[in-house]
Amino acid sequence: MGLSEEEWRRMTIREFNLLSRRHIDVKRAERKREDWRAALIASTIYNSASAIIATIAKKKNYKKLKIEDFMPREATNSQKKSWQEIKAMTMAYVSSLPGKGR
């Protein structure tokens, strides 16, 4: 994060929390920008291929997709799992792995 060792040591908990939140926000924005770029490429390829296929098949109408159609969707509250559910899923996975004593 560009801080010297001395700056890290003198940092208060509040300062650390603020810096951490800022770092998380920057990373989240970078990830969103990367997702958008990938979605732009995917939509361009899809729409170009669809146009070529429609031309060959002599169809006038084909469905164009928007960039947003290729963007990942945020999980809703009903899709988010509690730490207990994640632990149970992890334990079930680990117990299914081959190994001694199972």
C-alpha cells in the first residue's frame, strides 16, 4: 500500500481500518472494470457471430445482447451463505476426499 515500516507501526486501528476499506474499494472497482471489459469483448463476439449467422441464414431478426447481459450478477441475500453453512459444506467436501481413516 506504499507505506514504510515505521508508518505501519505508528498507524492507529482507525487509520488501518480506513486504509483497508479504501484498498477494498479500489480492488472492487478494478474488478468491476475488468468484468466490464470482458463483457464488452464477449458481447462484441456474440453479436458479430449472430449477425454473420443471420446473414448466411437470410434472417432479418436476431437477438442482440447488451454488455450487461455478460456481466456477473451480485449474489442476493437469499443466495449468500452463513459461515455455518460454509463450514458444513467444507466439512462434507473434506470428508468425501479419499484418505486414511475414512
